[in-house]
Amino acid sequence: MAETFDISLDSLAGCSVAPQNIAVPGTFAPSTDGATFFLETFGCQMNDHDSEKVAGLLLSRGYRQVESPDAASLVLYNTCSIREKAAQKVFSRLGEYRTKQAPGQIIGVLGCVAQQEGEEIFQRTPWVSLVCGSASYRRLPELLSQLEAGNQRVTGLDNDADETFETPVTRRDNPWRAYLTIIEGCDKACAYCVVPFTRGPERSRASDSVLREVRELVDLGYSEVQLLGQTVNSYADPSARKMRFSDLLLAVADVPGIRRVRFTTSHPRDFGADIVAALEAQPKLCNHVHLPVQSGSTRILRAMTRTYTRGEYLEKIAMLRSAKRQIAITTDVIVGFPGETEDDFAETLSLLEEVRYDSLFSFKYSPRPNTPSLSMPDAISEEEKSRRLTLLQEAQREIQSQRNATLVGRTFELLVSGKSRREHQWSGHTACHRVVNFASQERALLGTYVQVRVTGAGPNSLVGEQVT
Ligand code: SAM
Ligand code: SF4
């Protein structure tokens, strides 16, 4: 069954972030004076990666990262507002500084809550000095300069940024898999979603710039990269090369030294046969597609403005299932969208049975500011949402148990990314994005590729033994 793996922060960061010579809080100082920062991230992989870039910026200005906010002269929260709970969590963190903020300590809010709440954050938590939304990160160096100059309230809240956020230095947290954002923002306007408001309009990064970074990542020792975007497959190369997303995938896989390419999240409307053809042609493209469906009911999909019907979504699934390689498919589902009837929910359950996803993220609908669904009638009660969520998760757990059981006896290549406290126990990911915990007598496996035969299966992970 699932086991806790212990990967030290040092090994994850690929560099030491342990606090040595901890600075005394209250002495926020320009970079030359050895200022320190603490950065906590909430939310999705795009936020994680934005934080890597923010950390890179700060390190390049001479800041040192510390593991505790108490030890930091600059405390930053990179926030998520996709659901109400995520946003509340940030305010409860900020609330702690009402009493514990050290003199001179600077508190900053980055990301989606910053973009959504804007200067209101100063009213609610007056001890905050920096508010910068994710669509304005290219202004961060300028905002940091203002803070370093002693400015007490600085904001970056433009939402019409036409550039993507690139920095010369990115401090990567994951030593085995490198994240690269290739498209920022979203133009899709789903009725429930804050992302178009918090991350701004869609803008893609030039293919040459993406490929240059991939080559740099190989030089740093990475062999696995993951291309990121809220709708990664809506990528539209702004340069003269005009690469399609599928062309970019193949070009990234062709970079010498690259062994695995992942991408997330794909929007069903823009998921075409050319992407499946690329996956079939190039084994370095991992055989896993995350294709959020949200609901199995066409009526609800229409209300959500998802721009596809159940039938059209199932056509995309059929295309993936008929590929020459077996491709793992995962999804996101929202239960309890306004007006979702028992019949609509039953259609979602039946879709699960039809597709038989390899894994699934499920959420209770959460009303969000500014979104069209906020004013829709027929809200579903919290109890009913919880009931539907439980039913959905139970159904999926059963499907996963059955699917994983069919893998016993098969051998997979893993990229080893975890070491258990128990001796000779390791963990890694397959190309199809399953976690396998396995036994090996080897001493130094982290970051290497190994062949593992699956000997047991649970709903969330597999167990195996190294065969080479
Ligand atoms: N761009 C991706 C897409 O279109 O599928 C998803 C991005 S969003 C960060 C991740 C997931 O959060 C969504 O797929 C959706 O299931 C969920 N989500 C977004 N807004 C939500 C809301 N208001 N309530 C509950 N879940 C929500
Ligand atoms: Fe949100 Fe829809 Fe855009 Fe995904 S596609 S980020 S769910 S608006």
C-alpha cells in the first residue's frame, strides 16, 4: 500500500536551502546586505513553477532562501483562488502576522488571490506590502526594487500582459523533472472558473525560446521535462515558425538528452488527431494525457460553457484508445454545479464507467467571484455535493483498483525519484504516470532509470521489484 517516502528538501532543491547564518527578522535589507526570503506555494503546478521562477529572481538578486517564515526578512505567499477553501487558507496564513510580524519584515502576496482581491488585501491585512498577480510577474524585478528602496506598498495588478513570464534564472525544486510554461493565461471562459480573471488572456511563448530552455535543462542534467499551460494544447507559436503544439512536442523530444516529455493540461476542444499521431510516432512523449471532462452531462457541459458535448468528448477518448500505443487517460470532474440533477450526476458516473480513467481529480463546485455561474439558480447544497463526491470517488477507486490489477506481472521503466526510510525501498514514476514503490539492493538510484516488474497493485500505486 501507499508508503511515505522521505526526500529531503536539499535533494529536492538540488541545492542547500537549509538556513545557515539565519538572518535576524526585522532587518529587511537590499540584496547586497544578505536579505532572506521564505516562499510558500498553494495550488497547481503552474503556481509551483512560477514560484521556482520567483525564487530564481530573488536568488539572482542576492537573497538567500530559508525554510521558516520566522527566519525571513521577505515572506511571500504564492496563492491559489480556484476554490474558496484555497483562498481562505491564504488569509488565515496572513492573519498570523497580525501578532507575529517582526519589525521591518516584509509580507507579500503573489498569484491568483493577489490578482483577484487586489488592493483590498491591504485593507484586510494592512501588514502586507506587496500584492502582485500572476499576469504581472514580468514586473516583479521592478516591484522588488521599489521594496528594496523602502517603499511600503507596491502592486502589480495589470491583467493585459502580452508577454509571458521568463526569467534568466529559475531555481528548480524538482531535481528530476523540469517544468516549463509554454502558454500562460486562458481564453476559454468556463462559467465556474476564475483563471481567465486571475491569469489573464492566453499568450504563448515563442518555440525557439522553449527549445533553448529545454537545451539548457539538458545541460543541467534533466532528461524529463513537463510542458505546462492551463490549456497547454491551445499553444500557438507567436514566432515566424508557427509551430503547432504537436510540432513543438516532437521538437522538444528531439533535443539530444531528452528522454521523457510530459504536458498538462489539455483542453478537449483543442485536442486533435495530430497530437495522438505525435504520441504514436515518438516514444519519448509520455503515454499519458490529462483531459478534464468536468461533467458527463451535455446539459451541464453547456451550462459550464465547456464548448464540447459528452459525445464529442467521447470521440476524443476513442481517438486516444485507438492509438498504436496504450495511453493513460486522467481527468478532472466537478460535482454539484448549479442545476446538476440526479440524472446529470448519473451521466457523470456512467461516463466514468465508459472511459475507465487511470486516475481522476474530483472537486465540489465552489462559487467564485466574477464568474458567470455565481448568479446561476438551483445551487446544490453542501451535503448533496459531499454525497455525490463520495459516490464518484468510490466508483473511481474501484475502477483504478481493477485497472491497476491488470498491470501485475508487467515490467515498466521508472525514473526513480524517491527513497524510503526503509532500507532498499524506492519509488518512481512510469511514463504513464503511475507511482511504483519497489525494492532494490542498489545504493544510488535517485534520478536514474530502472526496469521494474510489478508484483502488486492498489488503487493509487503499484508495488514491484527491480529487474535490471
Ligand atoms: N485548464 C484546465 C481545464 O480546462 O481543464 C483546468 C485548470 S483548473 C486549475 C483545475 C481544475 O479545477 C479544473 O479542471 C476544475 O475541475 C477545477 N475547478 C476550477 N474551478 C472550479 C470551481 N469553481 N469549483 C470547483 N472546481 C473548480
Ligand atoms: Fe478555467 Fe476553463 Fe480555462 Fe481551464 S479552460 S483554466 S477550467 S476557464
